[in-house]
Amino acid sequence: QKEVEQNSGPLSVPEGAIASLNCTYSDRGSQSFFWYRQYSGKSPELIMSIYSNGDKEDGRFTAQLNKASQYVSLLIRDSQPSDSATYLCAVLLNRDDKIIFGKGTRLHILP
Amino acid sequence: DAGVTQSPTHLIKTRGQQVTLRCSPKSGHDTVSWYQQALGQGPQFIFQYYEEEERQRGNFPDRFSGHQFPNYSSELNVNALLLGDSALYLCASSLFERVFSGANVLTFGAGSRLTVL
């Protein structure tokens, strides 16, 4: 089992709709989770971090964490064409303090 | 506030050669992590440096080595290059003390794109 798993997509969402991105992880003791956005040819940039179970909202973005199910998600409301990118889920492993990334989900917002 | 800077941005090498990539962390950061990102893949953890020592290492062979200098800057060296080493090499900096609080947010540089022919 991979340490961080994401559906590679592409996920196509109409402009203005809600995009839902999902991630599961294997290290049950992990406490810190991150979502990075990566535009084609660019480096990853942090958009959200979450440490506690539940929801965390920042503008149009909401991160959701369920440690019992080892599941993290990212919701993007009112999706814009500029949201088209690859979204990387990252987990700080409890056992050795490494931040490990999933393969990323390609999101395409349809105008 | 200077972000993470990496050099060179692009380079082309041939199989068997050696390469050195350089990274200057964000001002105020003391920890440098290196990642390899192949096309269509997520970043793969290579290693992390703090206080001039390698703290953590991913599943990479000994051909990959690194160094951190007293000013916190870092180098990644790859020997005996293989075609499969072609990738975007990302440097990310962070503040070590935040690791233990769990808030170890990485700030990435623009990357060095290595092509091995």
C-alpha cells in the first residue's frame, strides 16, 4: 500500500461548480496534512494545511480531515479556470518526520 | 523576503556524468529537503538536511548525496547519472522547530530540471 494515495484524474469540473479532491494515507499516527497546488511547469505552492479532525475553510477552499478513516479531502467552491492545476496531497509521517506526497490529481475546470 | 532559490534552472547531462544542484533556503529557514519529481508523478523525498547533517533519507541510492553549509544553503550531488534520473529536482526549506509542532510547512524553490541523454 502506498503511503499517500490520490486519484490521478483528470477530474473535469464545470466552472462555478464544486471540485472535490480526495486523498488517503497509510501512517495512522500522522498528524499534519497539506494540500499543494502545482501549475504545469511550476513548483508546488501550499494552499491549505490541516491538523485536526473536521473542516478548515480558507476562502473558496475547504480541507476536511478524518483521522479514523485516514482520509483527507479538499473542496474548491465556485471553481474558476485558474484553478486548473495538479493538486498534491502531502502527509507529515509520524514515524520519521518526512513529508510524503501523493502522485497528485489533475483538475480541469471547464469554462 | 527572498524565497527559495535554486540553480541551475535547466541542465543537460549524459549518462555516467555527475551533477551538482544548489539551493538557498528562504530567509529564516534552517532546514532543507530535496525532492525528485518525474513527469506526471508527485515529488519523491530524497533527503533532508539540518545543522549540516542528513536527518532523513528516502529510498534513493548512494549515488545521491548532499551537503548543507553553515549558511543553511545546500547542494544535491548525483553521480553516475542514469536516464531515469531525468526529472525536476525540487528544494524545499522549512524551520526545524516547527517539525515538532507538526506545522512543518515546506516552501519550494522553482526547481532544477535535469535531462540525462
